[in-house]
Amino acid sequence: MQLPDPFQSVPLNLSLDSALDSHIDTVLGQFSHFGVQLGLERIQRLLANLGNPQQQVPIIHVAGSNGKGSVCAYLSSVLMEAGYRVGRYTSPHLVSWNERICLNETLISSTNLHQLLLQVIAAIRESEETPTQFEVITAAAWLYFAQQRVDIAVIEVGLGGRLDATNVCDRPLVSVITSLSREHWQRLGPTLADISREKAGILKPNCPAVIAPLPPEAKPVIQQRLTDLNCPTLFPTPAYPHSPNWAVYSPPPSSLLLHPSSLKFPLPLPGAHQLINSALAIATLQILQQQGWKISEAAIVSGMAKTQWPGRLQWIVWQNQPMLIDGAHNPAAAIALRHYIDNSEKVRQPIHWVMGMLTTKDHADVFKALLRGGDRLYLVPVPDHLSAEPEALAKLALEICPDLASCEVCEDAIAALHTAIKTGAGSASFTPVLCGSLYLIGHFFRNSSIETR
């Protein structure tokens, strides 16, 4: 495939990294028109052309509807603290493609990513079906981890599981399935049972699994798959709060662990849902200990304390105003956000929502979870994606919550936040919240100067 010149039409005032970043966007943009096409044939052929780098990397594979990213963040942070060379692959990114591929918590450099993309694209044969954008960046991740000789890689599923481009390893160290809910139903199937079946596709014969508490519709599907594949399984219960920003995990009885022990650990990521996400991570780490990986309790405590996962229940200061940002991209995530808002001493109500959502999301259920009478709502498009029309969202929001103090459509998130903050300036208390799509959060980060808290 013919690549554009790396520096063609790059403004002279851009730095080298900015020029490479622009070119990376251009290169990967060549594959965006192929869209999402689930299936393993293209990625398997591409990886075979690259020498099957995925076979050189021991992995933890993480699927689910919510919590995948934070579980991956916990795992990679702890494993690095334990002294291992750790790769991490997640999606989507907020600001740059580099975020998806990390080595020891450090983003891949633009130079390395550019070189990897050249290698991947050179391996695409004209006689073969062109891979999708996600398959290209996934192949680059596998190649990078193999070249860097990582000790272990934490791999997040992109969409579903069974036919996802990450599902190309026959012997994961541990397969993790986080909380399940109805999402991506247009591609994964209309029911939670259908979606669960796709998520369970990452399970492999005789390989250990760690599974979050399951909703009733999902439980028989996952359990049958575990039985069919003879997967030794842990079903960890959520950790429980111990003191501010600390929790305790007690492993359930299981023949999988010879010496299960409780652990008190720091919990830096906010939200009650992190009690189960952290438990999933620690259960996975205890299985690795059982397998012979040297992971001390001190490494777990230190690694958990250092975990960061931006864009999810994150407090920032913008225009001298504290505000909360969160993806809240599906109903389950919206419920978690509302629970945090209703139980956090940092939040001042009413909420001034700035929201944008993709067309594929369950807008009504998100609004039902989030909106309350007296709140203000500012609806915006999600740039560069299949955005739901803000006018249609406004009509729906007023049908669901007619007691909103106001409901407006704004041209973009920046304009909406200016309005939200100006409107609240005369109030005794309020909190601006930007949410509805990680792509919207990413757009805001790229175009704003912020301080984190």
C-alpha cells in the first residue's frame, strides 16, 4: 500500500512529534472507511505476515461492558511495581493514538508508532482483504510488545470478544470478564445473553478466568462456556470500603488458590464501581502469583496507589472552575456516574450537564439515569464521529425529565461549558459535568488548558 510522505503538507510551525502525530492520523485514517468489521481472518493473516508476534507475548485478556480500562490500568501498574516489563493495549484513546500502546505506563513515542505502522502496512498484501483501522493498530501493538520483549501484556478487548482483533491468543495467562450490560447491541446482538456470548468468546480451554458478578440473563451463558472449556474460575465479590481511599479484598473460597488471603489496599480511582473493578484486578494478580509470578503484597499496594485512568470520574479545573468529567457512554456507566454524584462530598448540586452522545447509544436510558429536576442540560455534537443530533436529544431529555431548569443546544462543548459556568456563577452551588462520550472528553482535552485534581 502506498503511504503518503511523512511530512507532506505539514505546517512549518509544527514540531517533529506534531508532524509525526499528524502523519499517524493520516496513515490510520486510510483505513477508517472500512469501519468496524468483526472477524479474525484479516488480523490472523496480517499477524502471520509479521511473524506472529502475538505468540511471543504472555497476556492477560480483558473483556466486558464497563470497567475494562480501569482493570487494565490496575494490572499494568501493579505488575510494573513488581519489576516486570509490562505492555498495555487499550482503546479508545482520548487525545492521541499513542495512548493505546504503553510500555511500563509510558505511552509509545510517535517515532516508534510511526515505524511500527510502516512495518504493519508493508505486511499487507495486495491479494488479501484490507484490514480495518482497529486491526492495523492492534497489529502494531502486538509487534511492539514482541520487539520490546515485554514480560507480560495486558490486552483490552476493543468490541465484543469472540471476533475482536485482540482475540488471537490460544493460551492467555488469565481471561477477565468485567461487568456486563447491554451495549453495542447493533453488532453483538439484541439481548444481554447475545452480548454475553460474544464476551465469553475470549475464554480458552483450561485457561483460568476471573468473572465479575453477572446479571441473571448473562449468568447461564457465561457459566455454560466456562463448563464447556473447563476453565478454572474465580468469581470475586466486590472489595469493601475500609477507610477513605482504602478498601479490603477477601477472596472467595476456590480450589484455584491454595493460600487465599485478604488484602487491604489503596483505591485511588473514585466511584463505588471501583470496588468490583479493583477486586477483579487483585483476583487476577493472585492467580498470577499461583502460577509463579513474583508479585509481593507491597507491589500490589504500591501499584494500586499509583494507578491512573483519565477521563473517568476525573476532577479538573477549567476557567478557574472545578468540574467533573466522565465518559458515561452507556446506561451502566451513567448509573455509576449518578451514584458518585449523589454520594460525593465534592459535588455541589444542581448539576449543569454538558453532554454529547453517539447515535448508537441508548440515549433514553442514559438520560433516565442522570437527569434530575432542577438540573440544567446543554447538548452538543460529538465532533468527528457519528453524533446524535443535539436537537433530537433535547426533545427526548425534556420528555424524560420535564422538570429540568433549562435544556439548551450549543455548538460545541467549549461554548456549552462557558454558558454552564456563567449561568451558575450567581448560584449558591452547582457542579459542571461533561459526559456522554469518551470521544467528546478527548475533543475537550485536545482543545483546552486544564488542571487535574
